[in-house]
Amino acid sequence: MERVSGPRRFRARAEGKNLLGLPDCMPVAPIIAGHPKEAAPPVPRNRSAVRWVG
């Protein structure tokens, strides 16, 4: 499983900067552009248990 720190370290190294065409600066955060092809399916949830006190 790839974590966010892996790509961040890659972009911070000279090899990654040259490959991506980045200037010589420290990247701070990834920028995600675009949108999903389709909407996410609904998440199944259990019905809430309501308990009245009093």
C-alpha cells in the first residue's frame, strides 16, 4: 500500500523533480485536478438505535 509520504519524498528528490519538470523548490502539497467518472455508490449503514430516558 503506497502512502502519501512516498510520492512526496520522490517529488522532493532531484530525480523526481527532473522527471516531473518541477523547479528547484520544495513541494508542499499535492494538487489533485479532475473529477471521478461516476458518482460513488452509497455506503451501507446500520439503522440508529434510539433509547429514550425518562
